[in-house]
Amino acid sequence: MNKITIVEDNDVVREGFALLIDSVNEFEVVGTYATCEEAIRKLKDDYPDVILMDIELPGISGIEGCSRIKKLLPEVNIIVITVHENSELVFEALCAGACGYITKNTEYSRLIDSIKEAMNGGAPMSSNIARMVVESFQKNQDTPLTSRETQVLELLSKGKSYTVIADELFIHKETVKSHIKNIYFKLQVHSKAEDIEKALKNKFI
């Protein structure tokens, strides 16, 4: 029996995942927690094979949780499951020890397949996340922009407002404005349209 732990602060989502996973004969949900702190305290008792980990959690974030859990239980498979789709969070999660990254709108069958894939040594990812990872390797590596500036510019190119960009990247609106000012200076442009056009032409995004 493969043991699964779920770390998710939304009660409805957490219990929904638990019911779905427990309905599969080969899986047993051994723990459901609203915080990483709770999950870490019970880690050695639960001794899970797979952990489904949200990113936005009260207290320790899911990414920090991945890092701490992997130090305590290196062999555990952690799959980040979140609503967030941006390249920096994906890479931070993978660097922290997650073996997969899927979004919460993933179909039930795909969620189960992802757990099985992780158990078999795979790296499950939602198709849009996998595409994002591939595209990041195709970017011009000689970009003058930092990874955060690239993120801001990518969201700007998708028509996102400063407020939305700040929310998605967990930074202040003024920080977004500062990044954009730096981007304009580095790319030697004076408008959003010119900024995006030059970045696309040079494969900075």
C-alpha cells in the first residue's frame, strides 16, 4: 500500500483530494494537514511515499516545506499541486526537492496518474507547466534581465496589470514598478509596446 500525505490549507480541497485518493485500492491517505508545520511534526509517524504539497500556506510556504521535508525524509516524492503557474515558482519548487508540479484544475485521473508516475521515478507535470519549462530553456541565455525581471516582463506581455503581477509574484506593486523601470533602462526602450517587442525579438521572454 502506497502512503500519501496531503498538505493543503483549504479544507474542502484537502478533504476532496483525500476522498479521491482513498478510493484507489493501492493508495492510503495517512495524513491531511493545513500547514507544513503539522505535516513535518507527523512526518516520521506517517512515513509517506508521496506528499501532495500546496504552495501558499499559512506559516512555512510549500516550497520551504519541500526543502525541510526532503532533509528529514530524502526518499519521499513531493508533488506540488497549486493554482500558480509561473516559471520561477516551478523552478524554486523543483530546486527545493519537488519531483513534480501540477495545477489544481488537473483532472482526477491525471492526479492519480501523477502519483503513480512519481512512485515510478517520474516527474509529473501539467502540460502547460511542462511547456513552460521547455520554453525557459529555449530563451536567449544572454539576456541582460534578471529572472525576476523576466517574470515581470512575461506577465506584462500577457496583458497583466501591475496589481495582478504583484499578486502573482507575491511582491509589492511598487516593486513591480521598480522592475519595469529597470527593464526599460536595460532594454533602452520607453514604452510597454516597445519593451515587449524588443524582448520577443531577442527571445528574452
